Amino acid sequence: MSDMHAHSVAFVRETMLPEQEPPASEVGVVHWMRENLFRGWANTLMTVIAIFVIYKIVAGAFPWFVNGIWSTNSLAECREILQGTTGGCFSVLTERWNQLLFGFKYPQDQYWRLILAFVLLGLAAAPVLFNKLPKQMLFFTGLYPFIGFWLIWGGTLLAPLVALAGFLVGFAAFKKVEHQSFAMGALAFLVAALVTWFLGGFAIRSAPGFLALEAVPSRDMGGFMLNMILGVVCVSLSLPFGILLALGRQSDMPIIKWICVVFIEFIRGVPLITLLFVANVVLAYFLPPGTTFDLIIRVIIMITAFASAYIAEVIRGGLAALPRGQYEAADSLGLDYAQATRLIIMPQALKISIPGIVNVAVGLFKDTTLVSVISMFDLVGMIRGPILASTEWNGVYWELWGFAVFLFFIVCYSISQYSQWLERQLQTDHR
Amino acid sequence: MAEAAQTQMEISNEVAIQIENMNKWYGTFHVLRDIDLTVYRGERIVIAGPSGSGKSTLIRCINALEEHQKGSISVDGTRLSSDVKNIDRIRSEVGMVFQHFNLFPHLTILENCTLAPIWVRKTPKKEAEEIAMHFLTKVKIPDQAKKYPGQLSGGQQQRVAIARSLCMRPRIMLFDEPTSALDPEMIKEVLDTMVELAEEGMTMLCVTHEMGFARQVANRVIFMDAGQIVEQNEPEEFFNNPQNERTKLFLSQILGH
Ligand SMILES: Nc1ncnc2c1ncn2[C@@H]1O[C@H](COP(=O)(O)OP(=O)(O)OP(=O)(O)O)[C@@H](O)[C@H]1O
Ligand SMILES: [Mg+2]
């Protein structure tokens, strides 16, 4: 290279440069701190203030936790033991533990059913959440709604069995006439299912004691369990309804399209709390007198409708983000609408929509606490009502609300972590 | 197989596609005007023309990705109607390759290729996978079968797209500018695949600006302008002795530097 002329632009590299370690000042803890915490006076000042605030919080909360009392029977006893020092009165949690979780009316000797239902819920949800698990497990997932219902509400096993049979018979009828047209199939499903349920109704009435668990009416459900029931049921229902609404909104058929648009826009235009009041009071006017249309079901319908509308909009965004080419490629291969939607469009649209759907799901779960305003005793209702109103625990705000916050945070944070994990799993573009 | 294919090179009298007096509008815009075209089995037709002349629209009408408003299109003797079943059947007989590949990014290469055979043709999964591997080998990327489209180069993706179409055993293949989204060094690998396909006697309609390819494999070149077929001829004649003024202008622009 020495004979290269000063003005020549030609250049040929003869030796490749080896890779080198970065200079020491670019790595290590000290470097990180200098870069991120103490870069410039403003940055340093912010860091100092932040450290001070954190110190204050920890210094305040730490003794409260450490001195906490876990085994008294009332706030007064706590105060006696503490003698004016800071300390939480966590005994309220231990003493009212069952009420916080299960409400105050569910028969105590039947708690095992709720715990079992909860454990089985994990088993049922697992294959849906983790697609690496064997597909056969989905069989149990399909049965879970019926098992779960039986465990929680009790009564004869015949009731959920008849419900299940209705679906199965309906599905068989659907399969039989599906080839004619989808609408015919849907009609056949409806007719067959209704007939089965109607006939099954006789069976249930004639043998109410068949494999019966002690029946617990809906108004006895309470505590965090009620939030879980509402959350799980409404999330699992609102996802399919949301998908249908989103697809309906894109439909070529004007009537379907308009129904979906009106539904979505109406629901999104009203506060959930008003819908809950409607469920509580107004719906009863529309029902024939004497029908006992469970309050829980009414609430589930309203929350589901509410969440479906939001999920539909989220999914519509996902659908809009798909390039036209995906539809065209699916079409050009001869896939029909249902196949293209299920195999090509929805998997991609849902993947794009995961953050939005999770957002709605987390919001929905937290909104289940709103039922406390229509005198249902969910976790918040329990704390506000029976517990804080009792003479023993009147005034234990921090511990109780902290516990409620903690429970909801655990669930919502897990959902959020799961969704981020799922997004990484589904990422296929850069691996 | 190759031998049999070679003998099929000549064109039969059997009509593969019959387009008669076909017209299409986008709203009030008259995109295709009085298109008449008969494609015989085994023909390799290249469609050329300036941008916006309606080339894509024409071939997209053949598999009903676009609806035409007047005239008729018959594929394999079946007339395209608005009946969904009819359309789906024709689409499963007609393969299409797009400019932007349009592979399904959430499925592996193998799944991309087996999806339609399994769901449309009801082929058993195992058999569908064998067919898919056969065609992936043919387009020379069997080793990428487990990867996702996003991990492949453009040229590889386009070859997968071709294999995906072939897995449906189509009788007709439509190509819409299959190489114009590719870098120059990848164009050749895709064109080679297409040449091979042509040599096996596949009926092909191909919108492309690759005039070398047209000369090599086409038995007919169609020139379109303003929604009409302006000129069609054998490639030699078409390139060396164009008749229409618009064709001459187009060729001088595309070939002459
Ligand atoms: N969906 C549509 N709505 C309205 N006009 C359209 C639509 N698609 C295409 N056109 C118009 O129809 C004409 C023909 O389009 P087409 O895509 O068939 O052209 P082309 O010959 O394939 O052009 P290119 O070489 O650029 O791909 C163009 O003028 C285009 O603007
Ligand atoms: Mg085009």
C-alpha cells in the first residue's frame, strides 16, 4: 500500500481488521451508572431525589410490615398490642380470609368445591394458554364449563349433563346439514339443542337428587371468587363474540354489518356502570313475572357485551393491519371464507391484537369490582360492606385495600406477563 | 417425468381459458375493454404493457380475485359465475403467484405448502407433506421447509410461493410480475424455476417485464394498453417486427438504451 499515490482513489484492502474488545470505560457497572444515573447535573439531581423518595417509602412501609399483627380478633386488640408503634393489623386478613375469598354466605363445609374448581380451571386453561401441551387436553377444557358450574353452584349433575348433551346433539345436527348451507346448520343446531334441553328439563325435575351437591344460589357467591367467576366467564365469552362482531362489521351483507356497527357503537358509548344498573333493575321489567333470571347471568351478559364491543374494535384494527395480499393468497388457493378466516386471517389478526385484547381483558377483570355498586359482594363489596362495617374491623383500611390491590395486581400482572411471553412465542419474522 | 414433460411442449387444441368480450369497471373507470382471449392447454403467454394498462386486473379476473361486469370467462370449460362454490373450485385449479409473494408469515414453509391441499383437497397430512417436499425440492429449497417465510430471501420466498401453488396440482398458473420485487441476483433463480415449469408443459399466463424470459419460453406475447389487447404475436415477430405504434413505443422504451 506504500506505493499508493496520494491523489489516487483506488484502494484494495489486503488484510481484514480483527474484532477488538471495547475500551474498558464502555462496560461494567460503573459505566452503566455514569451513563444512566449521573449524566449531567440535572440527571444527577433527579437520581438523588428519586433515591430520597424511595427511601422515605421504604422507611415508612418497612416497620408497618415487620411489626404487623397477624392473629388478633379485632382492631382493638391490634391497637392494644402495638401500643402506638407503627404496625399493620393484618389479622383482619387471616380472620376474614374465607370471607375475602368466598364471600360470607357460601357454606363453609363446601369450600373444597371452590378450591377444586379453581385448581381444575388451571388444568382447563393450560392447553389454551400453552399450545405446546398435548391437544387432547382440550377435551377437558371443553368439559370444564359444565364441571365448574356443577362444583360452584351445586345441584344435580344432570343439569350440566343436559346442557352438555344439548350442545353435543346440536352440533351433531349441525354437522348433518352443514353441507346444505351454514344457516341451515345453525338452525338445525338451535332446534336440536332446544329440544334436548326441553326434554332434559323433565329428567332434571324428576331426579333432582341425582348426584347432587348442596345447591348454592348465585346471590351467595362473593369475595374474590365472584371476581374470578365474572372475569373468567366474561373474558372467555367476549373473545369469540368480539371476533364475530369484528368479522360481522366487515361483512358484505349490509344487515349483519349494520347490526354489528350499531351494537358496537352503542355499547362503546355508554359507561359499564349504567349497563350494570340496567342489568340489576331494568332487565327485570322485560322478563315475564315469576322468571328468576339470575342476577349473575344478567351481569355476565352486560360485562360480556361491553368487553366484546371493545375486543371487536381491537380485532378490527388487527384485521385492517393485514395486507390485502394475505386475503388474495388465501382466496387464490381455493380456501373458502371460513377456512381463510380461521387459518390465515384470524391467527395473524389476533396476534397483532394481543396487546389490545389483553388490555381489554385486564380492564374487564378490574371492572368486575363495579358489581359492588349493585349490591353484590365481590372482594370490594365484601371489604366495603360486611368487613369494614363490622365492629371488630371498622377502620382497617390500609391492610384491606392493600390486600385487594395486591390480589388484583397479581392476576393482572400475570396476564400481562403471559401476553408478552405469547407475543415472543408467536414472533416468526426474525428468529 | 421430465421426458413426458418434454413431449408435452407442443400445444394442444384443448381450450384452457376462454375469455369473450370481457369488460370491467372500477366504479366508473373502464379498466378492461372488450377483452377476447383464448388460451390453449400448454400455452405460455407473456402479457406486457405500460403501467396501469390493466395487466394485473386481467389475470386477476381469471381466478375471480376481481369481478368482471360484462362478457364471459371460462376456465377448463367451467364458466365463472358469482356462485361461491364455482369460484372456489376454479381457484383450486388455477395457481397464482404474486409480485409480493404473499406467503403466510405465521406458518412454516412446509405448512404454507400443505395448507391448501389439506383443507381444500382433503389430502391426508402425510401425503400433503410428501407432495410439498417434492415441489420444494423442485424449486431447490427442501432444506428450508421448517423455517418461516420471514427468514428467507426474496428469491427463496417467491420460489416457495410457486411451490405452494404447485402443491394444489393446478392446471393453469398465473404470474403477476413475479420478479419485479426482487433484487437482480435473485431474479434469475425465480425465472429458472418458471422456465422449468414451462418446459414441463404447464399452461402459464405471465405478466412480466422480463423480455429475455418472454423470448425464451413464451409462445405468444400479448401487449396491452389502456385496458385493451393492442397486439399479440409470437415472441420473435413481436419483438422484431411490432405493428402497432404503441407497441413500438413501449418496446423502444423497455429495450432501447
Ligand atoms: N381497486 C381499484 N380501484 C380502482 N382502480 C383500480 C383498482 N385497481 C387498479 N385500478 C386501476 O386500474 C388500472 C389498471 O390497473 P392494473 O393494476 O391492472 O395495471 P397493471 O397493468 O397491472 O399496472 P402495473 O404494471 O403498474 O402493475 C390502473 O389505472 C389502476 O389505477
Ligand atoms: Mg400490475
